[in-house]
Amino acid sequence: MGMGAEIRKKLAKRAAQEIKEGMLVNLGIGIPSLVPDFLPGSFPVMFHAENGIIGMGPSSEPGKEDENLCNAGGYPVTLQTGGSYCDGAMAFGIIRSKRIDLTILGALQVSEKGDLANWIVPGKRIPGMGGAMDLAAKAKKVIVVMNHFDKSGTSKLVKACTLPLTAPNCVHMIITEMGVFNVTFEGLLLTDLFEPYTFADVIAKTEAEVKRAKQIRIIKER
């Protein structure tokens, strides 16, 4: 099952609400890369990329791309005022020294315990795990933004991952087109619902066990 552009934007907009002033944030490829589009231009946050950018700006306007300036996924980006460059060793040193406040990643599966499986399938454009293994293990907070279902219609929120793990017990929050889930010691806790889904829909279509928060925020369609 594919995900339309409007749904992708809706999930990126919700993920952007988790970014606080002064954070150093790393964004994965795909939906996470849309997150800066939903922050004010003057918002005081620095975006980090594994290929050596600190202070990455939004995507380049068509026709204005700089072929020497791209994110870790190879897509053209801009640089914020005050941004800087470093080599790959320094970029990963920043990650491994636990200086990343928040990372927003895609995933193939997430377990109800917060295990993450997001290695890209061989043969695709990005053939390996990239920096996800380091980010998942060392970032202070890990948010996954993904489709609720794989291409066969099977839940990607699972009791236990069947794909190779990127890192165990690392995910704090999951955002899908159905809702927002916090990973707790007691399993997944649904805190937000996207219209038109109901809690019953989530329970019926999710392999992992999901509990309902006392107060659920309903995110309405535009």
C-alpha cells in the first residue's frame, strides 16, 4: 500500500511538533526529510546530516540546486545562516557522543518493545543501513515516521520484528497514517488518532498490542 503526498505531509507536520527550540536534530530520508517544511523559517533548531552538514536548511527550489550540497540521502538541500560543514568522522562523532537530541527515521518494522528494523531492501537506491544504527543507539530521542502497513497490507507495528534489527529497544514514538504511538514499558500507547480512523480500527489492523491513552487527541483532516 502506497502513501499519498498529502498523508506524507500530514505525518511530517505531526513529527515537526516534537522538535523543541535549540535542538540538534537528524532526519532520515523519505518522510522525515519533509519535516523542516513545517517549521517557521526562524525556528531555532539545527539539522544535522551524517555526510557532514550542521545547520541543514530546507530542500532546494527547482533549478536552484547546488550539486555539491546534498543530504545523507543524496537529495539537494540548502544551508541555514550559521550552518557549517565537517567530515564524515566528525559527523558520526557527533552522533556517537550523544549530542543528537532527536532523530526522525523511517522503518520497515517496529516492535511493541521499540525494536527498530529499517535496513533498506537490497537493490534500492540506498542499499544499506546508513547512519541509522548509530542514531538509533545514541540519539536522546528516536521517532519513527512510517506507513502503518507494508506493500502486502501487513501491519509494520509488530509483536516482534522478523527483519534484521537496526537496534533494540530504541524507539520512543511512532507516527503512522492511523495515529501516534508512544513506546512504554507496558507496550504501545495510542495518544493521537488521525481522522477518519478509530481506536477500534487501530486494534483491528495492528499486530502489536496497543493500549489507549486516557486522553486521545483527534487530528482532523484538512
